Amino acid sequence: MRARLPSWFRQPPVDPEAMVLVEGLLNRLSLHTICESAHCPNAGDCFSRKTATFLILGNICTRNCSFCAVAKGRPLAVDDEEPEHLLAALEKLGLRYVVITSVTRDDLDDGGASHFARTVRLIHQRRPGTLVEVLIPDFRGSFEALRVVAEARPEVINHNVETVPRLYPRVRAMADYRRSVRLLSQVKDLEPGIVTKSGLMLGLGETREEVVQVMKELREARCDLLTLGQYLPPSEQHYPLSRFVTPEEFSELAATGRELGFAEVASAPLVRSSFKAAELYAKARN
């Protein structure tokens, strides 16, 4: 039986008209969002505010992370019109800050890096002044693939480590913690002006000491921004919940992160990778 959510997960009602507007727009443009694919608890709130985190390169992932609700299997061919469709959605919604992520595409030679770069460049060219944050996969450790994305100059490159190293074999069996931390450091080697960001889920069985150690290693990799949120199993078939982390614990970790030198830390039960992304970016630029 799934654990009952504590009281601090209660959210205000959403605007149904705005929800219908965003969902209809996404359907017409054949676009995906991580909000829907990952069963994000904030999807209703984001859609009601006429925003979303876009999911490119399809909605089928080549990896088998046990925490994630995104469909796994053999992806379809990349849609070459996807960048144009995403641009049309931005224009319709009036977004000036956009977060773009993707499924992991280990089937592609560059992991989808060129598709990311094309999308970023198109937005910058056609909507000057629009800020772009990309939440990227690890590209199997390819420095050249990372270079392709960095040279497109998104304002933020986000890559989540997701959990502590000890839990990787059970939570992210096809990923590598050291590779993920190294990727964030390499972004700064390639383009020092790009803001870097990472995030962890809590409640998978990690200890506070392990979380703080990851935070220290992210700072050593020159990571600027950090998000910490509560893990919620999408189903009983996914990785089990260890415990609910209290809002007070999240606040204490945020304070620790700021002491370690992060420009800002978003840390609360409902925080996700794109939580108040524009506000976090502004903190990094102050």
C-alpha cells in the first residue's frame, strides 16, 4: 500500500481553464512535457500558470532508472520539427524563461546533443531575450556531445545527480555518479559563464551525511544552483519510499547548501528540477 501523503503536500486548487488551454496546445503541437511523463505533483499548478517543462527527443527513455515514471523501451525516430513546435508553444504561452529536458537517448550517436543545441539556438534567434535552461542527460560521458550543447550557450545547464552514490546501483543502475559530477565541472571548463545546476531526491534511504557530502562534491565541481525535493514513488512497482523528509529538514539542508557556497538552494518537499527556475537563475546572476 502506498504511504499517505503528509499534510504539507496539500496544494491550492488549479485553474481548469488554463489546464485545458495548455494541454490542448501541447496536443496540437505534438509536444511532450516531463510534467506529464514523470507524473510530477506540480503539473496542475504549472499548467494553471501557463508554463511547463518541455520534454524533447520523444517520451520513451533508453534507461531503466527505478525511480522514474517515464516510459522505457525503444524510442521513435527524432522529430525534426520538434524545435519549431516548441518555439510555437513558447510564443503562444508568452514564456520568457523556458526549461527543456529530454529522455535519455543512448541509441543516438550524440545522445541527442545536436537536437538540444538546435532547439536552444532557434529560441535565441527567433525570440531574443528568452532565457533557456536545459536539463540534460549524461551523454554517456561524451565530452564532445557536451561541447555541442555548451556552444549553443543556454543560460543554464542542469544535470541531476538524483541520489547519493551508495544508492546508484538500485536507483540509477545505468548511470554513474562520478560521471555526472564530472559533467557539471566540464560545463565550466567549456563555458564558464553558463550557470550550472543539479538536484537530488530525498527519501530513498540516504543519510544526511551522504547528502551533505554530495553537496560538497557538487560545489567542488563549481555547481551554482541546487534543488532538493521529496521522492514520491510513481507506483508500487517503482523504487520504494524510505521516508518523508520534513519541511524543517529541507530548510536545514538549504541553509547548509548556502553555507557551502551555492548561489541558491531550492529545498522543500514539492521542489523539482524546474521549481521556480527563473528565480533561481536570477539568484545566480546577482
